[in-house]
Amino acid sequence: MNKTWLSIFLAVVSLATAHATDYFVSPNGLDSNPGTEELPFLNISKAIAKAKAGTTIYLREGIYKPTVSDIMKVKGESNVYDCVYFLSTNGTSQKPITITGYPGESIIIDLSDIKTENRIMGFDLRGNYWHLKNFDIVGIQVTQTGHTQSINVGLFGGSNCIVENVNMHDGMGIGVYATKGSNNLVQNCDAYNNYDPVSENGKGGNCDGFGFHLNKAEFTGNVLSGCRAWRNSDDGFDLINNFAPVVVEKCWAWENGYDANMVSRGDGTGIKSGGYGMGSSPKVPAVIPRNTIRNCIAYANKNQGFYANHHLGGLDFINNSAYKNRRNFNMVNRKSVEENVDVDGYDHNLQNNVAYFPISSGADCVNINLSLSTLSNNTFDGSLTVNSSDFKSLDTSELLRPRKSDGSLPDIDFLKLKESSPAFQCGMGWEFEGSNVVASIFDDSIIKEDIYFNLNGIKIDNPANGIFIKRGKKVFLK
């Protein structure tokens, strides 16, 4: 064989070797099968062990119920978690490793038979560029009676991972819990009806929907988007002890702090947005991160809707809506690292938020230092107020509508403002993303156009009675 043909032969062999094989898994499969669509594996772990960059693992319809013998890593995380599925292989940006439900089919992973003396974790994402998509996880267990927790999906080192349309419910553990990794996206996931009746006398205080507790400042770029959390026995979303900023956007949290029967359980905050505890020597980063909460809904959570949680610096709350929480917005901060004393919140930025009908009288926004924070265009800062007639709908059942076929949030009118509402004209609430706010209503590019803006720079297509800006001047319509 001459050198030219040898080079071609080696290139073909290299390409064949580099190509990742896709695998199929089915509750009716066999692990002695080759893992093809016609002859699938039985256990998900079998396919995970074979996966490499570019592999897609397709889960066929049915219920997967692993047993203790299927655990891939005993005490695999922090020497306390038994990890049922241990995802340590790295994908790449061009070749992620994907575990997905087969299109159009219903997949349930039931962890109720995993009972050990240790904490339980369903999926431990240690590798980079993993994509979990389109399946449910139910029944995760807790067996320890002291201070403990179990986790459905853990981000414990992997970066650039996506957890999408994965629903974690009716179990004893946290939905998604993150401590390490950068640029991870949790998108269009639901966590609900999770309650731990075993540990700590059943108070359920460690059973959140979603928890991001990143332990190094370098773990940046993490986002929760389009997620829903309801009736988890502790919090819907919890960002305590973060060393790096996290964004929570377009997320809905309701009736947290209760179990599925609305019995009072844990803390009960919709979105707990920061904090480092009130101990005498908290572990804190050199630079306190600013978590961002935007375009979110908090309804009927047992204690707080949006909560600063004794943070040691400022947080950003932009275009959120709160209704019937005990306190809709609670901005309390800790005085300093050295002094574990509560003070009115400082350095917060609250813009375009709506708060309506808190359970505690006058608790639309409490515990905030107005001189040390920035508040603008909120219903609780003197801009204006709202009442029931301002909203298109207060029908809470809309929150439970099925997601769209692509997994995105359903279309709802709940807590949306009527176009006739002054708050709508000011761009307040969860439905506005700022795209219709003009940077300057006096820009030369628009000053010659017949466009109406309200006094906050919001474009108004059909202006009603009131004062508006047109061609750079105030006009009064009646």
C-alpha cells in the first residue's frame, strides 16, 4: 500500500473511530442487547457507561425503576450521596452527550426502590456538555432521620450542561441542586409535590424545588429559565450561599411551604434570592454576588414571595409580580459579616415590579432602606397602586396549564395587566421584558414620528386619556 492510500485508509479509520454511537433504552429491553433501536438496553446506566462525546441516549416509553444494584457510584459525591446515574464523561460544545425521552413518548424514572443508608442522588452531572431532556423523575427517597437531603438532579462539577423539560415531582428530594460548574442552564423544568416526611421529624425543611448554592466565585453564567415550582415543602427556588451570581428568569413559584394536601411544612418562600445565614461566622465570598430575578411570578407562598434572605449586598428584582404571599417582597439584609443583625435591605435594585394583596397587611414590600436602594416604577414605591380591576385574570388555575409542545411555559393571563391599566402603560409586571422601552423618547431617530410614549418611555400603540410624549413634547389626550 503506497503512502497516499495508507493516508486515506487511516483517515477513514479515524473518522469511524471518532463517530459516537447512539443508544436506545427500553423497560422491555435487555442489557445483553446491542442497544440499537430494534434491540435496546434495559438499564439507562448501561448506555451511560458506553456514552462518549456526541452520543444520544434515547429513552423509549414506559417506567424505569432502578434498584440498589443499579447504583453507578456508591458515596460518589462528597462521600455521602449514592448516585444512581453518574455522568462523568465529557462532551464538547459541538458534540454534547444527550439523554432524552424519545419524541412523543412518556418516560418516567421511578427512584422509589433506591433505599440505602446514604443520601440519594438521581443524576450526578460531573462531566461537561451533558443535555438531559424530556422525562420525569419521581419517588426519590430519604432514609436518614437527621439533617439530610436527597437530590433528583445534581450539578456537582459539570459545566455547559442543560437540564430541559425534566420534571421532578412526588418524591422526597430537591429537584435540581447545584454547587459547582459554570454556564449551566436549567430550562422549562417543573418541580412539585416534593416533601420529605422522614428526616428532622418530617418538617420538610430541605426539600426545595430548585437550589443553586455555587461554592466558588468562578462558577458564573448559570441560569434558571422558564421553570415552575409549586407545593414543595420548603422553598420554590433557593439561592442561599451563592459565591457567583445566578439569573432566575420567567419562573413561577406558588404554594411552597406546604405539602400536596396544603399542610404547613418548611419555610415557604417562592424565590429565596440570596443570603449566607445568620450564624456568627458565615462563609462568604470576597465579592458578594448580585443575583438577578426577572419576569417571575410568586403566588401564595407560605411566607415570602421574593426574599433577600439576610443578604450581604444588593440584588436585582426586575419586572416581577407577587400576589397573596404572606409578604410579597421582603428585602431584609444582614448588617455585615461580623454582625449577625437584621437591617433594612441596602443596595437593592427594584424596577417595574407589581405587588398585590399580601396576606400580611401592608406587606407589599417590607424591610428595605429606601435611601440605600434604588426603587423605580414599582406599585409599592409611590409610583401608583393596583387593584383587582387592573388585571386580566386572577385565576390561579392557569399556572397549572400544560406546557407547550416545545416545553415552554403555557400562555396565561394570570397577573397580566389590562392595557387600560396605568401600571400596564408604565411597563410593570412579569409580562414586560423591556423590549418595548425606548432608551430615550427624545432621540432624533423617533422625534419626527407619530409615536406616543408614556412618561416612563413605554411605547403606547392605542393611547387613552392622559399625558403622553409625542415628537419630543408632552401632549394631553382626552
